Amino acid sequence: MKRIGVDVGGTFTDLVLWDDDGTVTVHKTPSTNHDPSIGTMDGIEVLAERAGIDVADIEMFFHGTTVATNIVLEHNGSDVGMITTDGFRDLLHIARKKRPLNYSNYQDLPWQKWQLVPRRNRRTVAERIDAAGNVLTPLDEDAVRREVALLRERGVEAIAVAFLHAYRNPAHEQRVREIIAEEYPGVFVSLSSDVASQYREYERFSTTALNAFVGPKTSRYIENLAGKAKAAQVGEDVHLMTSAGGLVTSRSASEVPVSLLTSGVVAGLLGGCFIGKASGYPSVITLDVGGTSADIGVAPDGKLRMKHLLDTRIGDYHAMVPMAEVDTIGAGGGSIASIDEGGMFRVGPRSAGAMPGPACYNRGGTEPTSTDAMVVMGWLGADSFLSGTMEVKPELATEAVKTHIADKLGADLEHAAMGIFQILAHSMTEAISLHSVRKGYDPREFSLVAEGGAGPLYAWQIAEHLGIPRGIVPGHPGITSAVGLLTTDVRYEVPTTVWTSSAEPDLDLLSREMDRLSEQAVAQLRADGIAEEDITLERSVDCRYVGQGYELRVPAPDGEITAEWVEQTAATFHEVHGRTYSQRFDDKPVQLVNIRVTGVGAVEHIRIAEIEAGGADASGAIKSTTQALFWKNDSADPEWVETPVYDRALFKAGNTFEGPAIVQQFDSTTIVGIGQKATVDAVGHIIIERSA
């Protein structure tokens, strides 16, 4: 079977074609940000030609996209209207009491400055359902028709419907959808009971509005891409990566596009877990450095950690959808270095992106970037970019660093370039520390997987700073996110709120709701064409001690819902609470707040083939030598060192070499520092061990 993974980033679109016979073909092309589907389909054609196949031979198409994320971050979503319960018109405006700057009277509140739904378009109607799901006030259908007509006259592109306690009884929201179909056919509709069927009014309202905000544009993109893929006979359907690390069909993604937030970012973490396991190191920290940003994830034992649903934000908005624990910072190959008005030396978060890109790309960019700095340092040569197929001008990099940094600081060119690298490396080190050390994980017990086009340029230094024993550079680091798309399954998570306690559990409620969620998850997988034998269900429960304001997600056992089932779930919660907060209260009753069923549709995963074995001598892979800038003997001043340049394609399993060294390949460049040792393992990954 031939399958393709395509990850669209802000600067490059990464593509990987995987054949079950072990053949791997990769391609990297600049992203077409005005319409990402153009770069995607053009890249698929080039990739197929490079592999010597027809695009119609591709049987499965997996995709990670930043389209929904970019819409939110750039505040350029659709014009949205909202219909909600009388008295709750301003819930989106009020939000929570927590503010970005608690003691400032003059701060801008992002959710108020950039509103998802303008107040004039937030319309209320008479209806009321209580927390038990009982109807207190019937839905005023005439009022609904009037408000829909008003929103139609105002030309809104999407309508969000969020009623109080709709997570317990969605009947009123569902009836509003029917009325909208009659009064305003074709408009995008987002129901809170479909998007986020659980308690917490503000987060549920915000998520529903977000889904409407990104819905029309994202759906058009998905439908456009799926249509082009179908016309080219690429796979049966486009499967898209969700923020929880699973895959959904284009139909499901179009209906709930908010689930695609952080789509490509999670694929990088999945790819890193896959790489670590293949090399025998399952516990990994992933460092995925692209042109615009760096994504950092921590996966103990190769398992994704999920964010708490009160921490699942995108930009300035709450998005109560499952998200894997991945952090993104503005640090990448295109990060711009500058001296601000106060004389501070800064690198990022501004990025040169794909256009105009770094100065050395000769596309009109004049500001120095981290890529330009590495050109000046001799780490990146004219033949480093896409195996020499992308023309660069090193002299433009030198001019940019000298003019904008060195001259302004009164420093020499070498210190200015090295300073750019060090500042960006420090930002990444701090982000990794935040997500490991400060959350109870010792980075010395992990391996650092270097991903993205620029990850292997930084990993060697960050491993030294944090005491991480080894770095792993996969066979194709520049397209690891695309590889990650090929390592997971189709997944749908269906939650609901139950509100019961381990002291007096409502077993009938738990059993009834668990069965309903299971049926819903299975129905979605069947609709996607997943065979019965490939469907499995996973259960989890959000638990807390009575009086706590936050829950922890814990795995729940299979089988019949009994008192023993509740006791086992509570025992798991005590354990998880103790590990998370170093406190546990086994004598206290446990509140079961939300239950979740995740339907998993198994998709055959890719496998990494072993490469040809060779001896320890790696000298046969040396293609040239160059002068490169490094520190020697912990000196504060960088020095030019004669450095071998290796061709990655010539490595054999068992080859070893010592730093300093530069390893070049089509999609990335790897740096091995002075005193470090590198070994090529059985599957072709480069294992970089820290210096003594």
C-alpha cells in the first residue's frame, strides 16, 4: 500500500510517500499561503514523479494543516452570529475573572478587543433547560425565526448556537438548527452540543463560537483540497490530523473544524514518539523547528499527554477540545534578529516566513534571520538547501548580519552571528525546561528528537544545556511531522457531563451514558468506512475531589459499570493526583464529572526498514571539509575550525564519528558539537551522545 503524509507549515509544505515495501520518498516545497491546497497538490505531483509512480497509485492521503490555527491567530475568520439563552448574551465578553495582567487597569482583553461574535450579532431567545436536562421554559420558535432572519439580513457567514445546559439536553439546539436550515439555508451552523458537550458555560460558548469563526474558511479549504485530491484520484479521502493526535475524515473535519487546531504540531510529536521507539528510546522530548516556530513536546514512555481542558487555548481564546500537550514558541529558521530602540538584542518572534524569507534566499528579504547567521557561521553552505536545488547567496547573509547586528552592537561578525544562534537556542531550552522540569519530568531520563528543517541545527547545544544524554536525528528530520501523520489511527472522542460521586454513584446514569457515547463513537467510525474488526473503544473519566475546581483525566476500565468499576476508577484518580500534585486523599470521595469514550479505527502503520550495515569508519561518507564556527574548550569566543561535511545518504548502520561535524541531506542539516560522538543506528537514525 502506498500512502502519503502532507504537513503544511507557515514556510514549507513537507511531503512523504511511504510504500509498504519500505521505500520512502520525501519532498519539501514552499507553502502557498494564499491557498495551501495549491502547494499541496503540486507537491504531490512532484513527489509521485520522483517516486516513479502515478498519483492515482496513492491509496491513502493523510494531512496536517495550520489553516484553522492561522485564522484564529490572524483574527481573520468569518462574520459570526450567535443565538443563546435569554440573559447570557454577554457571557463571551465577560469570560472568566482571570486576566492576562491582573493588576493593570488599562490592559486590552484579547477576547474583547478581537471578538469572535460582535455584540450586535449575539441574539437571545426565550428557552431554559436545567442542569438535569429538564425543560423549564420551552423554546420560543417564533423568536428564533426573527433572530435568524435578522442575522441573514446582516450577512453573517456562520451561526453559533449555545444554550444553557445543552450538554444535558440538546433538543432546543437541534430544533434551532432545523429552523436555520429553513430560514437561512447554506449558512454554517455550530451547535455547542455537537462541538463541546460538557459543562462550563464560558468555555463551551467560546469553543462553539470558535468553530463558527473558523468554520466557513476551513471547510472551504478542506472541501477544495478533497475535491482536487478526488479529481487526481489520490486516495479514497483526505484524513486530517486533529489536535488530540487522531485522524478524522474530510467530512468530519468540515463539520467540526475547531478540532483541527494545532493539527500539524501534534503530528510532529507523534512522529518523534515513532522515531524514539524505533531506536529503542521510547521516552522522548521533541524539538520541531521549522521556518517560523519551534514546537516542543514531552512524551514519557512514548505516550502523549493531554492538556487540561481549561488550558486548551489557541491564541487568546478558550477551545474546549482535546489537545495533546505541545508548546509552540516563535523561534525558527526565519526568526528575525534585531536591535530594538532600547538597544536590546532580540531574535524572534517576528519571522521572514517563506516570502521574502531569510536574506540569503535572495527574494527581497534584507533583515538577518537565524538561517543567515548559520550561513555566516559556515554551518549552512550554498549546497545545504534542498540538496543545492535552492539557490542561496551567502554574501547577502553576511551583509544582513553585519549591517543590522554587528555594526549596531560594535561587535565583529562572528560574535554577532553566534549571538543570534545562542539567543534562539536559549529560548528553546527554556521552553523545554518549562514542559519537563517544571512538570515533574527529568530531561536526563529522556532523549531529544530533533525535527524540522532546523531542529538538528540546535539539538546538539540544547542537549548539552539540559543534560539530555542523547539526541536522535531521524532519517528525514525535515518531514517528521508528515511521517507522524502516518503513525496514528482514526480517532473520535465523545464526552458528556455526568456529575456523580464515588460515595453514592449513579450506576444507571453512568451505564446509560457510557453506552450512548460508545454507540455514537462506533457510528462515526462506521460512517468513515472503518471495518468492525478494526474498531476499539477507550474510556476515560474526568475526576476531582469534592470541592476542587479542576479535574484530572484518568483512564477507566472496560466492562460493566458496577460499584467495583467506580472504585477502580477512583483508585486510579488517587494515584494520578498523587503523581501530579504530590498529594493524595484516599479517604475522600471522588467526584466523576465527565466521562469520555474514544472510538479508535485502526489504520495500518508505517514501519522503518533497517539500512545496510557497515563498519564503524564513517570516512566514506565525507564529501568535503569547510571552515565552521564553534566554541573550543569552553571558550567564550568562537573559533573557526576545519570541519568535515558528511553526506547523510552515504551512511551505513554502525558508522561512528566525532564532532565537530556537519551532516547534509535534502531536507535538513545536522550539527555535531565538539566533543560529541555520533553513531548511525540500525534504522539509519543518528544518535548524538553528549560530550563528557
